[in-house]
Amino acid sequence: MLGIPKIDAHMHVPGEGRRYGFTTEDALRAADRLGIVKLCCSIPLAENRNATPEEMRACNDALDWALQRWPDRLLGYAYLDPGWHREALDEARRCLDRGFIGFKFYHQYLADEPVLYPFYELAIQHRVPMLWHAGRPWCNKLHWQQPRISDAGNLARASRRYPEAVFIEGHIGGGGDWEWSLRELRGAPGVYLDTSGSVVDDGLIDRCVAAVGVERLLFATDMTMEGGVGKLLDAQLTPAQTQAICWDNMQGILDRRR
């Protein structure tokens, strides 16, 4: 398993300097030890408020610094706050022009709200994926911290409205009731699941395969790198299934881009 090349579909690097408690070089050294060849990254403003246009651009510029330095290892999602309609669409286009591979949305708006529709249409036009910080919090404290976090139901409804779009639900292994999420997503083929999150429940990956099929799972770590690999080591997967989750599915999404 450690020797199988992997694309990490959901990771964060600090760009220049030290953020998250590690450097981009630290992340790449850890990836090397785990067989992670490429990291699909974003730098969101991870706060419970809207980002200003200047903050949006600064996050993406910090990531672009790293993308230019390690072009063979890092791929970038543009962090967008859709509340700034014109500014965020301009930023999305700017990042696509610079080679970013998709969009990252956090928890300022629910995935099925109309404010997102122009961004979905832009993503369809360029055939790029959209990664959502998502979950279904199971306690009032978590609801209070992120009251507008999207869950699988929001993503399924958005996907039914835009069946051509590629949605990625972030960290099925984090954010609360993952079994409920699997039930919601059975009938939403446009929504992929990434395997990241600090939850390492026994049989998590096997349940995901049974619910939505191996072709909709994407290996990811979201900075929990050893746990991300450990979940797959625990799973009862065939070599072909492991190859699909670790590489083929995400590469297929990347190959769609125009």
C-alpha cells in the first residue's frame, strides 16, 4: 500500500513560510514517505466569517507561490467566497488562467443556495471539480461553530440541479454522521467522496465502497496523512480497487479539464 502512487485529493499547504504548524517542505517530505506523489491543495481562510476579496486573493497567491515552486507535486484549488459575486468570479477566472485545477468552498454558504449557481456553471464550462468543506455535525457545539456547513443533502440537491458538475464532499471521515451522508449520496452520482478526516472508524472505507461504489472514492488526507493511509490499509480492497481510489479516479477528474 505504501508503495502505491497516490494523488491526495484534499490537502493544505502553507505556501511560503509556516502555517498550520508545518512548512510546505515538511508536507512534501511526509508525502514522500507515504507514497503520495501529488497533493491537491488549497489555503482557505478557515474562520467563521466571510473572507474579503483581498483575503481571498491573498490565500490563492500564497498557494500559487507553492504551485510555481513545486509544479510536479502540487495542484491548486482556488479558495472562493461566493458572497462577493463579481469579485469571486473574477478570482475564479484568474486562478483558472494560472493553472488551478478547481474550486474550494468552505462554510459561508450552503451548497444548494443560488449564490453558488454561477460558480457551478463556470466549473462546468472549464470541466473542473469543486471541493466542499462538508459534514453533518452531531452535537450542538459543532453546529454553533459552523452553522452553515454543507452536508451530503445540500450537495446531492446541488448535483441534481447541475448533473454535469463534479462535486467532492470533503472528509467523509470527519464532520459527524458519515453513515447518514452515505445514505444521502447513493442517488447522487455527481458527488465524489474524499476519504480524509480524523475519524478512523473500523470498516469506514468498506462501507463507502458498498454505498456509493469504488469509482466515487478519492484518496485524501486533509493533513491527517498517516491516518489517511491507515484507513486504506485497514480496508478489504482488491488491488484494482486500491488503484482506483489512490490514483485513477482523481486522475480521471483532472483529465477532464479544458
